[in-house]
Amino acid sequence: MACLCSLLGCAGNPPIDVTLPQLAVFADAPAVRVGPVQDARVFAARVGDGRPMTLAPGVADDRATTARVVGRRRSVQGISQDNVFLPEGREVADLVAEATHLGLQRAGYRVLSPGDPGFAEAPALALVVRRFWTRMVWRALLTYEFRAEVHVVGPVAPFTAGAWVCATVDVGRAGPSPGVWSHTLQAGLEDYANNVFERLAWRTLPPHCGRISGPGQPGPSDAPLLREGRPTGAPRLLRSAR
């Protein structure tokens, strides 16, 4: 059963995936590389023990499986159902690296890949993913909530001492729809990339991920900052047209 869930995403639901754009940057832009990316998410075996990320029955709690889990479906009665998976060969760490790549490009950095000249000498940003999840919440509308919390550290300001980058997106729908999972994931990654850009552009922003704890350090404050007419860290509200 665990093998079947890994291949099909459980209950026969197809895996989802997204593609982020890549931007052209100047050849003399400052170089940087992304990695390593550690998926440090902790999953619960059942709903209700205080952890938001849960695995459906039959889903193996091993890295080969959980690296591809991005959420969990719920019925109209609010009962948790199967997990939502990325395709074989794609992992949450890949998506976070790609979104970080996009945010760095928006800030004017040239992101190098293995094999590029100067790759070994370029400053590296290490990422630890503590949360990356979409869940369905039944309110006046069915809401797909995406949340991500990533700790970033490396010799690039403002990440020299480590800083959190988060994403918070809510997508409203009248009812369940397979396509909205990809839509929500895409919007969440775009929000994360934009927050990477803002960290690099503003540099003096305090942490804004709420009460979470980082690797070997206290959790960041949750003091609100106004950005785009909403407190930083508050959900970006979207009404899906799909």
C-alpha cells in the first residue's frame, strides 16, 4: 500500500507539479548558489496531536515518500483523506531551491548551478525547510491554505546570521477541485520567492514567520510589518478562477 501511495499519490489521485519562471540577469551580477536544502519537516501519524502535517494511513514515514508530500485532502465533512504528492523525481527541497533561485534573481543575483564557472567559489545559502504544506479548511468557502517556513543562512546579507523566509497564501473555492492544488502551490511558491526578494532588498526586516523555532536558536518575533497593504506574514487571499 505504501508503495502504491508513493507512485499514485494514494487513492489514484495524480501527483501535482509546478514550474517557476527564470529571469535573465546581467553577466556581472553578484554570484551565489543555493544549497544544500534540508527537508526537516516532522509529520504526525494522525490529526489532532498539534502538528499540522499529517500522513494518511498506508503512507510510509520514510524520506523517499515524505520528500514528495505537499498536503492532504479533506472531505466535505472535514474528514482527512489521502495525501497530495509531487511526481516521482521531484521533491519539496527542489521546489524550495527553485523558489529561492527566483527570489535571488529578482534581487539581482546570478544564481550558479553545478558546472557553471565560479560555482565552487560562490557564496552558498543553506536552507532548512521546517514547514511546507497545503491543507483544506471548510469555512464560508472551501479554503486551501499554503504555509511555508524556511530557515536560510549563508554569507549574503541579511542571511549571515540566519533568517526565516515564509509564505502564506489562502485560495478560496466553492468546492473541491483537482486543479486548485497546483494553483495554490504555484501561488505559495511565488509568495515565498517574493519574500526572499524582499529580505534581500530591504535587509533590515525583522523575522515575520510567527512563533516558530529555528535550528539552534529562539523563534523569530511575530511583530507585524505592513507590506502590500497587509501585515507581513498574513495570508495572501486569492479567489481561484479554476
